[in-house]
Amino acid sequence: MAPARAIDDSMEAVIGSPLDQRDFFEDLKSYHAERGTNLDVNARVNGKHIDLYTLFGVVNKKGGYDVVSAEKLAWRKVGQDFHLGQTNTAAYAFALKTVYYKNLAAYEIKRIHNQEPPPREILEDISAKGGDLLTRTLENFRPPQNRDYAGNGNDSDGSGEEDRKTPKEEKMDLDEPGSGGRVTRGLRQAPPQRQLFQPDISSSRQIRHTSGNVHSPQPLTQSSNNAYTYNPSSNPNSGSFSIANYEPRIQVPLTLRPVLTPGNNPAMFREKLKKIKEAQAAKLGKVPPSYKGMMLPGTGFDGPNIYVRTLLALRSGIPGEQDYALHHLVKISHERGDKYKFEAFPGLAEGLIEKALEVGSLFYDVKWVISYSDDLSNRDVNLLDGMNGTHDLLKRIRGLRHISSHDEVETEEHNRKLSKINEAGLVIRNMSMLEDNAKYLSDQYPLRDFLTIALNLPRNVALVELKHYALDIAEQLTKYWSLDASDPLYLSLLEYLNDGLDRGATLTTLRAISRISMNLEDSNRLQGMPLAVVRQLCEWTLLDDEELVAACLDFFYQFTAMPENVAFLLTQAAAGNFSFHPLISQLGRLLLHNSQESCSKCIVSPPVPVKSATEIPMLPNDLLEQIMKYNEPDRSSHWLRACFEEDPESDITQIALWQAYQARFTRLSTAQNPLLAAAEFIKNVSTTFPTANAQVISGVNPRFIIKGIRPRHIPMDTKGRVYSCCLWRTPEDGKACGEFYLKPADMWDHLITVHVGLSKNEESRWNFLEAKTAAALNGQKFTCHWAGCQHFSANGGSDDPYEVGMHIKMHLPDISAMAGHRAKFNKPGFPDRSSGGTGGAKSDISSEYVSIHGRPAVYDHFPWYNTAVDERGDAVGLPLTSVLVLKNLTRNIPKALDALEGVSDRSAGTAGKKEWMERLLGPIRPRLAFVLAHNRPLATYVSDLITAIENGIEG
């Protein structure tokens, strides 16, 4: 197969730039999907996989499909690149050509030649015989005949030129020298193989081949690379090849038709028997009567559909028919509630309401009757005004006599009637969920009366279901009603809310009250609200019940939108009957309800990388003893790791590295363990550091360097532990001590002994007392000179050496288990920004520390407490409702104070407004400021709220 580099070059020559193999196959797959043809990425010829990427590059490097097909034996030469075999090269060449023809020919025309390829009907769907694809059209293309298809396997290379040549003409042609083709055809190296007789198993007529009888044992006369071998089982035109590739026809199942018998079609035989009997009766003169055109019972009109049937049954007043209607209406309203509309069935809503009103006669001595008369005089108690609604309905209900049962045990008939009434309420409830039905029902005043009656029924377990249906209906319809403070339904909802015994009923009642006049131009004023209800709702906002709290906040949003309602609360607060603080405090807490904590960080100071050391560090004695235990080249490797580290951007000259190695180990080397030679040492550097390599920098004076390593500031031992450097500076010259110690205890002993000047007694204890006494006699003081430390500079030093010793421990590295936790609090001192980072020992030492150890980036972390948002990013849920309620209070408290007198001693003036605003909303201002700073969705709302509060407080 052609080398990959050659293919890439060919791709670059054809396309203009190297084409990645993965990109090629993705583009090829997408093109076949767009063209609607099949792509065979696993094509095989003679059992070998053909790489389409390689094939495309080889063919297009030779000029493309048409150029290769026009050249004699070109496809054979392409096949040689894929090592398809030395026998049957003609068949393999044609098979390779077919692979290209089916998978790559159209792609080449589109991508290489920038032309539209011929339709698939004259390209992929037919044989690969011939060429001239660039000029092939539906008008000039002659479809190949069976004769053309028969010659595929005998085509020397699949080109269109050789299809029309006779065997005699092919014998006259000569191949190129060394091809092993036509020149040697005259030689008989071996007799042809005999072929056993193979019977013709094909059901169709044998196709006539251009090469003659392929079953004959005559020598091949077609073009081939090997004229003296013959393998009929691999020849596509041989009988063995046909038998080997034979596939049986697909078995088509028989189409069976059943035989008609009296058992499987009794109706047909019954009809035939009837006609036979009629024919016999006609012969005897007995003609049966004709019923043609007459509608017999059970035939003809099928009657009304189920919808009309249930409507008529409901309005009939017959108990059995009404039971049938309610049974089906419950199912219809549940399954077809989205299409079952009242306006399509006049009288259906009235019938359901009348059926539901029968509940009154089960518990009161009354039978409610709907009257549509305009005469309002001499109305009976049981008459309901169907035109304008019954305004004194509550008064009438209170005057009714309750029918009590013994221990609430009811008869079977009572329970049956109540069950049907519940079904009627359920049907109304289901159908009111559709907006069109809800709007239709809003014009039914008897329905409002029914809701009032249902909500004022006595407390009975059997009536819970009906009351829930009534509340669900009210929730859907109150948005179309404007209910004033004296409306019976409004008062009934408030009374039901005041009980608060059922959570589900309370939620529905709150939603029904909050939705009053929602779809009307009139505002929901919610006047006449009992103070007990308001206090109870304030208490419910403290519960851990998100759904109930949301319903309460929706109510408060509607309630506080009216200045007269806020004035009512202010009056009660001034009288000591109501307190705003629990409500306002809870609203402030709900601003961060279910907030998600996140943190954003911004860089305050960029990181400072470690600066390369200018000198190779000296090895401590203990580390040198460890390294000397190894023989070369391990000794030099350990020394390199101890004194150098990898850095892709740094380099060091080879001579400097070699001289440092010699200076360190020349006096320590022995005959048994001599130094490495220079070349071996440089080679060992690359072995020790895989990223390091020797380079030569060209120039007037070439430089030989090692790229990829740099000296360490502080050496590292053979176990990877970094030493600590003594940074004690002498006051005379300001130079650091520079001694290295691995353990902090050894470093401390060194500091106390050498620099502080203490010694140990016979018991190995420090002579702190003697040193203190001697210093007092000489007028000396102890101080700390570690890296320019100024801890004792204010007092000129300390008289107590113990205090200085304990202070020095703070400069030593922390290797305890809590080192990681304390590291973020033990940050080294950095240059003072006020001094510009120049001058002073502190500034110099800090810069030196940063250059040696580097410094990570410093970030400022800012917390966020974002609450829920919708798909557009706007605030939703309890936080939004809470801030809206607070905005209503902020806006309407001054308005309410203007309309009131006597709320406080200074309520009529500006000072009274400031006092109330400061008293009610002042305590939550810090909370609002925090939400403004840490909550993005509510930032705009809270900003407006804070501005309104400040304006109200400042007057």
C-alpha cells in the first residue's frame, strides 16, 4: 500500500492543502447521505481491505477516474499499489475500479472538479464499465446491455477502451517491459487446468459472454498478467464462481384465501338460504309481503348521539334517566372536557345547576327553585333570582331549619341522591376547567347562588366532596366576577377561609379570593377583610409550606395594592390589634428563599513565577554524604536532581555544568569510582531529565547549551524533600547565612547557637538564664535578623533570649499535619504599597523571597445567593412576590397616612410619615442592601424598593 506521506502529498497536490483522514471520511459520509447513496467504508478486494482515503489520493494523483480509465492497464497499476495478488489481476483491477466507481467517483466530480455528477441512475446504480463520467448525461449515455455486464470480469483493467477489442487484437498488443503480461502469453509453461463439468442451475437463460464459452478448458485469450495459470473458481465468469456465489431466491409466502363455509360466514349462507326459499315460494305462487320503503322497528334512524341523549335525559326529570345522564356526563367531562362545551348544548348547564341545588332539600326544609321573573315582590324563601342573583341568600340560609338525622345515619335513598348531586357538581367542576366553559358559566347567576349554598352547608363528612367541587368552580370563575364586600359568595369565601381546617380547601379559597376581577377592568379591592383572617394569613407565611406561603403572598399582593386596605392595617396597628413586624421581617427573609449559593472570583494580584537562580547551590554535608554512596552514573544523576530542576524555557551552558560537576566531585572521586567523561556526563543529563537536550546555538561563537533545566535556589535530597535556607542577615554586611537544613529542629539549633549565641549545659538544656544575665551586664539586647525581621526593632531588642528564641520558630517551615491548613494564614510579608516597593529591609527581603519561592495569584471571592428565574432570566416564585408586597407597602403607607387622622400624634404631617416608614421598613434596610449586593435576579426590584424607602424616610 502507498505510504501515508505519499498520500498526504497527493491530497495536497489535488486539493491544495493536506486533508486529514478523519475529515475526509466525515465529508465523504455527509456527501453520500446528501446524495442518497450507500457508502461502503469496509470495501474488500480479494479479501483485502481497501482504504478509500488511500485509493482516492492515488487515483487523483494520476489525474482522476476518467484519466485512469482512458489509459490502458492503468487500473492494474493502481491495483499493484494495494498488493491485490499476482493472479487474476484483470478481475481484481475491475473490482478495485468498481470500489472507486461506487464510493468515490461522484465525490471526485463534486469536490475535485467542482461539477455536478451524473444522476445515480447512470452512475452508482449501473456497472463501472467505461469512463467519461465528466461528460456523461442522461441524453448522451447509452445504458449497458447484458453483453456489457458479462464482460466485467474479463476486462483487463476495467477501462472503457479495451471493452470493444477482440481477443486477436489483444494478442497483438505488447505490454511494457517487465510487466509480465502480454509478452509472455505465447509461452506455455504448464498445461491449463481441467475443469469438471458443472450443471447449469440457473433458471434463466445463460448470458452470452464476449470471451466465448467460459466452461471450456481452452487457454485464456483475454488479457491477463499471468497467461499460464488458470483458476476457474476465482473467475467471475466461470461456473465454479457462479456456484460459489449462488444465493437462493427469497421465498415469497403464498397468499391464502379462506374457503367460505357456514362456520366462518354464517350470514352469507343465511342470505343464500333465504333467497333459495323465496325462489321456491315464488314458483309455488306464495310471494312474501314486501317491506321495501317501510321503516321497521329497530331499523332506519339510529336516534340521537350520546351527547344529546344525556342532555335530554338530564332535563327529563325522570330519576332513572338522570342517573344515566350523570353517569355518562362524568365520563364525558373527564375524557372530552377539552371539546365538550356548554354553548353547543343549550340547557345543559341549567340542568346540572338544578340537579346540584337539590342538595338543599337533603339538609334543610327547603326546595330551591330558580325564578327568571322580573317581579321581585312577594318572593318566597326558596325562590332564587336567576336574572340578577339572590343578594339576601345568606339571610335566607340562616333562617332555614336544619334537618338533623339520628347519629348522622342516613337512609340509602338519601345517600343515592347525594351521590348523584356530587356527580352533577363534579361535571360542572370538570367542564369549568375549559376557559370557554368558565366564561359561559360566569353568566349563570344561579351557579353563584349554588356556590354560596354549598359553602354554607352544615359541617358533615358526607358534604366535604361537594364543598371541594364548589371551591374548585369558584377558583375558575371568580376572575370573571366583581364581588363587593356585601356579596354572599365573597362573604362565604371569607368565612370558609377563617375556619382554616382543611389545607386543600384553604389553598383553593385563597386562590379564588386572589383571582377576583382578574379578567375585568375593575380592581380586586378585597374590602371588608376581617382582621382575624389577616392575622391568620400572617401566621401561615411562617410555615414551611411553599405552596401555602405562595397563596398567602398572592393574597397580600392583591390586598396591599389598595391604599384603603393599608390604612385599615395602620389603624389596627395604632390601636395595638395588629403588628407589621412579623410580616415585614418574614418578607425580608423570603427574599432569599431557596437561593443557590455560588462564588465568583476576580484576580487581585497576578501570579509571580519563580525566578531562575544565578548560582548552583552548594550541597549540605549530610546530602553530600548520601550522594557519595552511589557510583557513577547514579552519583551524577542524584547531584543533578538535587541542584537542578526542569524548566522548558531555561538553559545552561555545557561547560558551566561540567565545571560545576568537576568542582564538586574531583577531590572526592576515587579510582574505583572516577568521574564521568564529559560526553558521558552530558548524555547523562538527558537521561536524568527527559525534557533536557543538548543543543548548539549557531553564531560567530557557537554556544553549547543544555536546554530544559535551571539551577535550584535550594537543594533537594534524594527522597524529594526540599531543604530550608537560613536567611539570617548580619547587621554589618547584610548578607544571608545561606546554610541549608532539612529539619526545622536542626535549623533552630543552628540559629540559637550560631546567631543568637546561646549554648547548652551538661543536661543538654539551653542556658537562657546565664545568657540573659551576661547580656544585662554588658548592656546588650537580643533581636531577630531573619530576612530583615523588624519585630524587635521598635524597642531596640529584647532582654529575654527565650522570647527571641520562641519568636524565631515562627520563621521556620511548618512540616506538621496542620501545615496545609495554616499555610493560607501564614503568608509572607510583601513590599509595602505605600512606599512603592522600594527602600527598607522589609521590601528587599520580600522581593527576594518572592523571586525564590514565587507567589500564586491572589483572588477576591464574592458570594452570590441567586434565587429562581424563568427561561428569560426574570425572578419568579416567593422572592419576587415578597419584594412586590414590600413595594406595595412602601408606596401605599404614605397614601394611607394622608387619608387617616389620629393614627399617631403627628400622622397628618410629614414627620408622621417619616416615623411610620422608619418604624415599619427601617429594620429591613440592611437585609435589602445584602440582597441587592448578592442576588442578581432581584437586584432591579430591590434597588427600586430601597430608593422608595429612602425617599419615604427622608420625606
